Amino acid sequence: MPSKSEEIRVKLTGTGLSFDRKVSEEVASKIITFIIGGGTGTLGGGTPSAANPAAQPNALPGAASGMTPKQFLASKKPDNDYERVACLGYYLTNARTTPHFKTADISKIATEAAYKFSNPATSVHHASVTYKFLAPAGGGKKQMTALGEAVVEAMPDREKVKAALAEHRPATKRRGRSKKRAK
């Protein structure tokens, strides 16, 4: 970590924009906080911990774009393959701007995250059908559901995950009672 007196280089580029300048760690921290906040607020506030996306596992989706898939998965601490599928789908949707993805896309990003599913098709199927973290998007593709997004955003806090599951769980079909015939 650079000391307060050391300079950090900030480089921003875009259409018609080029910014490349040395700034202090304090200014860099404020810039990162401003960017993570989606441009809301002012550059006057902010704490060093707010500037570090890895220190904020529940940060805004834009913070996922600053992390590798491996860092994102590690920050969320999923308990099982179905939660891993949801985390990787969330990462694809938000950091890679790929809202519709196939099982092969999940496998590929899992490899980037240094994880190997024993059976990716089964894990994606169960994440979709059983847990309702994913929904069909047509053409064999899947997309994140509101439940899946809420669960990933709540991670790694297990109490928040339980609350998200309770709040967003879709209603189950009720089975009618079989009427016994009178003899």
C-alpha cells in the first residue's frame, strides 16, 4: 500500500475523453468511491474501505466489473454449486454485460474463477429448475431471476441470504386435495 506521500496514476479513457494523471492516495480513494457509487454524491466524502470493492462484498453491481471472476466468487463465499452458478451468472450479467448465457458460458467463467463443476449441466439445471436462481431466456440460454440476483447480492451474509430467499421465493403450485369417494 503506498504511503500518503506517494502518488498513484489514474487513467480514464472513453469516447472523446482521455485523463491520465498522478494523484494522491486520498484523491484516488475518493475517485473510486465516486465511481462505485455510480456517480452519486460528491467527491468530498468517502472512506478508504468504501474505495476498496473487495472489502465490500455487497457493493453495487458496478463493483463486480473491477474484480476478476475468481475474486468475485471468493468474496461471495457460495456454499454449493447452485450458489456458484448464480454468482457466476450474476458476474456475467453485471461485469461482462452478458444477460443471457449458456451452460458453456458458465463453465468457461468457472474456469477463469479457478473452479471446475463436476457436472455443469446438472448444476445449471438445478440452479434454474429447483432453486429458481435462473430462468429461460430462449434459444437454450438462461438469465438471472430477481431471486438469484437478491441471493447473490446478499452473500456472504447468510442471514441476508435467508431473508432474500424468503422475500423473493416464487409461490409454489398448490396441489389439490383428492376427495375420497363416499361408499
